[in-house]
Amino acid sequence: MGKTSKDYLSEVLRVNLTDTEYEWLTTAVEKILDSRSKKELYITYSLSTSKIQDRPITDFGEKDFAWKTYLELQEASTLEISRIYLLIAALQSDDNFLQPVQQLIQVADKTELETFLKYLILLPNAEHFKFVAVEALRTNIANVFNAISQNNPYPSKFFETEEWNQMYLKAAFMQQNLKKIPEIDTMANKELARIISDYAHERWAASRSVDPLFWRPVSNFLDESLLKDIERLFQSEDKREQKAATLVCYNSESEKAKKLLNQYDTYFQAVENGDLNWKNIE
């Protein structure tokens, strides 16, 4: 049997915590599992802040763990991973810990909530915690919203289409970095393309700009209205908008989009050569 998330995180913590910190954590976890007590879970979770110094993790251990790159990308810290390890251990040991963990998340402060959201994907039966991910879409606190929307595989795996669309639109509305939202091409859909067009028209009517990256999901859904939007981008004085229009049409199967691409071909060769893509549109 291969190593579980709990096994891997235990190894990571072993080399990044002090001996005293690691001994306290593992002893506390054993006590929770032996007693099956949610009270012990809450006490240990609460005490972790004073027992474990929060430091950046510098050694992520073996290379073959599925989530190693993800933890590095999230710049995981010792306190964050200690808390997630604690929750994973409890959840794996007994289904009766599910409700206490859900309650713990519901009363979390802002910093704790960020941690939960960033690492929800690691929890056993992660779909049971979707409520907190969806609730995070309603916040205007950028750090909390970005914890679920940026560099996070959870939404594309567990969100319904409407929820994912809401997240994408909210990211644009909050002017967050759309490059950091994973699986945009996979999650693209006709309704989202319509929403993007409607939102752009609202912004233009108010003489406001639209992030050129916002148009990425529309390539496969170019109706007459959207084609007019894309032509407007081609005719813009903003080179980033011209590049976005080129990428939209290049990735489309629409014959009318190909005609636009032939008409406005300034950046066609750059895309064709692989020198221009959605990651380097700046």
C-alpha cells in the first residue's frame, strides 16, 4: 500500500519541525485518535499556535508525492501543515470526526480559513467541505477569496458549472490575477462566455477597461455578439487586447473567427511560433 497524505505530511513535518514541536504534535494526535474525542481535537488545534512556530517549509521531501508541487506552490508553512495533518489524521481514523472538523472550519478566523481553503483538496472525502469553498466566493476579502480561486485544484474538481462561473466572474470583478486560476480552458462553457460578454459591455458602457485575460474561455463559443466583441479587441489601441483577440480566434474552430484572424494578423505569427500565449500576454 502506498503512502497516504498523512504519511507524507508526517515526513515533511518531521524534517521541518523541531524535535520538541514534532513530539508534541504526534503525541497529541495519538491522544485524539485513542480517545476519539472532539474536545481533544479542538484543544490540540487551539494549542498548535503556541506549540508550533510558524515558519516556511524548506524541505518537501520525496519527489513522487502527488501534492508535493502543490505544497511548494502554496508556500506551505509549518503551522499550516501541522493543522492540516491533524485534521487528516482525525478524519482518516473515524467518520465521527467529520462534523467536528466541519464545525471547526465554520468558526475559523481569517488566517485559519485561508489555510483550510488552500488545503481542502488534501482532506479525506474533500467533497464534504464544499460548503466552505462555495461560501468563500461571497467574500470581498482578497486573501480568503484567492485561497480557493488561485492555484487551487479544488474548484475545477468539485464546483458545479454555475459555481465555477461565479468564481471566475468574481475574480475579474475583484481585479485579481486571472492567470492563477487553474483549468480555465477545461471549465470554459457557453454560459460563461455569455456572462463575459455581458460583463464587458457593462464595463465599456461605464468607460472602464476589461482585463484582456478575461476573454480566454470564449474561444469555443463565438456567436455573432461575441465575434463583434473580439473584433473590438482587435481594433483596440491596447496591444494586450489585440493579443487576447488573436489568442481567442487562434484557439477557435469558428470559420468567422479564422477570417478575423486573417484580417487582423499582427500577432498571428507570434502565436503560431509559440512565442505568445495566455501566460505571457503581458
